[in-house]
Amino acid sequence: MTESTLVQTSAWRALVAHYQANRAIHLRDLFAQDAMRGKQLTAQAAGLYLDYSKQRVTAETLRLLAQLARERGLRAKIDAMFRGDKINATENRAVLHIALRAPRAEKIFVDGVNVVAQVHAVLDKMAAFAERVRDGEWTGYTGKRIRNVLNIGIGGSDLGPVMAYEALKYYSARDLTFRFISNVDGADFIEATRDLAADETLFIISSKTFTTLETMTNARTARAWFLARARDENAIAKHFVAVSTNTDAVRQFGIDPAHMFEFWDWVGGRYSMDSAIGLSTMLAIGPENFRALLAGFHALDEHFRTAPFEQNLPVLMGLLGVWNNNFLDAQTVAVLPYAQYLKRFPAYLQQLTMESNGKHVTLAGESISTYQTGPIYWGEPGTNGQHSFYQLIHQGTKLIPCDFIGFANPLDSLGDHHDILMSNIFAQAEALAFGKTIAQVEAEGVPAWLAPHRAFMGNRPSSVILADKLTPTTLGALIALYEHSVFTQGALWDIDSFDQWGVELGKVLAKKIIPELESVAAPALRHDSSTNALIQRYRQMRGRADTDSDE
Ligand code: G6Q
């Protein structure tokens, strides 16, 4: 399939014409024309209720978008992923995060091996270990129980674990402290360890490859930090475990493979929080809650695999995203959880969405020039954002579709906090859609000169995702919802949503620059004049020998 086939599909061309014919229609008109809209443009699955009635779509838009999905072969692409086909073409890998949450009895084969059996063997090993740590049976080198768990990892080996820990903190063992070290900036390590006793601390070195510069640097520092206190190499076994696909590198680092929790190359980093990468999550919330999290993922997986597109939550969200991105020209999406526990959810989603769909060539390697691919995702928890950037969403010149996420029942009940919180979701979505005309503002007695400043244009699209309560199961379903809407969009845009070549070049250049910064003798610099000058200045500021550059 080539780039031209997307814009040349009959559904795409019909959508272009449909957009042109209807572009002036305001959400106010759409709601006035159909009293049932707010109930009809909704869907639900796996405990999630999606209200997309405030998106700028009509029944015809939705019909054409579903037709586009069919013309792009979405059903066959979904089936190929679930079957274990090597749909990550540029890495020649299967994409099977759905196998991580498949029930024990299911069978999914990769190269003749049933991966579901492997998944459950690792889950059982994780559960046994987690129980021992949580019960205090697993002790450190002085015989004291573990009190602190430090996950060292970055990107997909960090963002999911941090997000899940924060999201499910309510369910976590409060007698354990969890911290996450990702940045190679030494401040991250120092701040995370400064008040910890080594004999009560467990390090989880989480790295799929076990070669990532930041993680291995932090892991070596952790080893040195620990040995400076324990003064015994034999103590390492009780305080370091690894999560990886690379047994040799784990062994070489000095961690016994018996203390390694395995995953596989068919799990992408940003899709790995429900694999052994979730070991910190399991330690925090316990094996039973972790299995409930997996059950939530699986319920949404099954919905995605089987529901008709018109009622399929991730398909609908994916298609609405395509509509906003490719027809309404929205460049970003704001994700606004009205749940403090989800404070790291936007950061997690940034990686999931932007590393997956920030691509400029089709699967066949052709440059994409006639349509946009992945939008920018960003966000903050409500209501905090309302007192900062919402101004631009309401009255700026940019169109920013919003995903509001909220829960009917709070985990911690505190006076009327929750009703106040939730009233704000409903109010914001209402204000964005309907706005307030100049005439309405003037009718309230506002002078004519001030009225334009106080008017809201409205017609700003948003969706509301509502669930009963933030449970592990709900969180799993919510994450899977976004995973599969990313998949849907990638399928329509004909890109590889599962590679990430864009992170490579900077890594290669940094490797070259490290010795140029560190060398005692003046290095010969052969970069561009800006990079040379910056390195030169840095060396001067660090009191190092001057450089020998081309200038
Ligand atoms: C995610 C990416 C990336 C990866 C990190 C860490 O999809 O592949 O964010 O997770 O670079 O990699 P390791 O787990 O191999 O250290």
C-alpha cells in the first residue's frame, strides 16, 4: 500500500468533500438539530463510557470514517497483530503486547512457540518474588526486610512503571517506598537515594536491551553506591534484580539470571508496562491487583478485536483523531485527566502516541507529503490546567481537541471535593463546545468594546471518557484504549507504529561527543561550527584543555 492510496481512497475523497460542505456547521447547530445527540454519540466497553458527541462530526462523517477504516484494511490489520504476524516490518518483529494479558489457557504462537505459556511462567515468577518482598520474607544483607524499591530504567522501561505506580498508589503497600531513576543527570540518582539505607533497598534494573546508556550508567552507579555501603559483592544478589530480554548482559553485569525477569522482542518498550517491566507495579500493588490490571487490558483487547467499528471505542477514538488531525488540521491533542492519581498519564501517553506515530514514511518507505501523521500529545491533570493553559484552548487561534478523563466515584472521599472536581469536566467540555456569543455577552450588560474579549467562539471538539472508579482493571482498559487507538491511526496512515528509528541519530552523535568532552588532551573537533563552539565553550567552563577545531 502506498501513500497515494490513502488520499485516493474513495472514502478519503468523500471525506474531503464532506468536510468542505460542512465546515461552517457549529456544534451548537448539531446539538440543536438532534436532541438525542448527547446520548447517541456514545459507546461503552470494559467499564469505560466514551461520549464523543462534542466532536465536530455528523452521522455522515462517522459513516465515511468507518468506510475509510474498511478501505484501509483495518480489520485484517487487527487480525494480523492478534495472530502474531511480524507487523513491525522495519524490525521484522511480531507486536504482541496483547499476549501479555491473554488468559493462561489461550495460545498465541511466535515462531512455533506458545508465548502465552511463557508470559504466565514469568508472571508466576514475578508473583512469587513480589509476595516474598511484600511479606518481608526476602531480606537484605543485614537480615532486614526490604523497605525501598528503586526502578532504574528509561523510556518504555520507566514511563509505564512510574505512571502505573502513581495511578494505583491508593492500592500500594504503604510500608514500601518506590522511586524511579531514569535520567543520566546524576541529580536523579542522588535525590532518589540520599535518604535510603542500602541494606533495605532493592534495585530493579529494567532494560529490554541491557545496553541503554542512561540505564547502564545509573545501574553501575547504583552498584558502586551499594558496594560502598555493603562492602561485599555477595550481597548484590539480595539487592539487585533485572528485567530484560538480554540474559548474557544481565549475567555480565553481575546479576544472577535466576533473579532476572524475562520478556521478549515482540514486546515494544512503550507497550511493556504490563510485562515484567511492571515488576515495580506488582511489588507496589500485589500480584492480585496486577492480574486485575491485566484483566482490564484484556477486556479492552477483546472489545477491539471483535466489536464492529461503529461501536468500537479504540477504533472510534482513532478515527476521530484522524478527522481532527487530517481534516480539521488540529496539530495537538490535550489529554486532561480529572484525577490526581493520573498525573503522569499524559507523559506516558506522549511516548505511546508520539514515538509510535511520529513517522514520515509509509511502511513501503515512501515519503509522506500529502497528509499529516501523528499529532502532538500533551496535558496536565484537571483542574490545575484550567488555571494556566486552558485560556488558549478556549480563546486562542489554535484548535486543540481535548480528551477529558474522569471517574464517577472517588477513591478517597473528602467532603464535596469530588463533585466539585467532576463539575469542572462537564463545564469545560460544555464551554468548549458551545462557547458564548458576543450577543450573549452584551445581553449580560457587558459594554460593546469589552464583549469580544469576553466571548467564546465554542465549536472546540472534545471527548469525555467516564469510568466508575480508578481501579487496576479500569486503568488497564484505559491504557489499552489508547494503545489500540494509536494502532488504528497508524493502520490508516500506513506507517510502522512499532519502530522508533528517530531516537537513534542523537544517541550515535552523543557517543562521539562524550570523549570529546571528557578527554584530558585537546580533542580535534570536526563538527559544524555551532557544535564545535559549544563543545569548546563547555570545555573552557569545565577548566579543560582548549580544543583543536577547524576554525
Ligand atoms: C520504547 C523505546 C524506548 C525504550 C528505551 C529503553 O518503545 O524503545 O523508549 O524503552 O530506550 O530501552 P531499554 O529498555 O532497552 O533500556
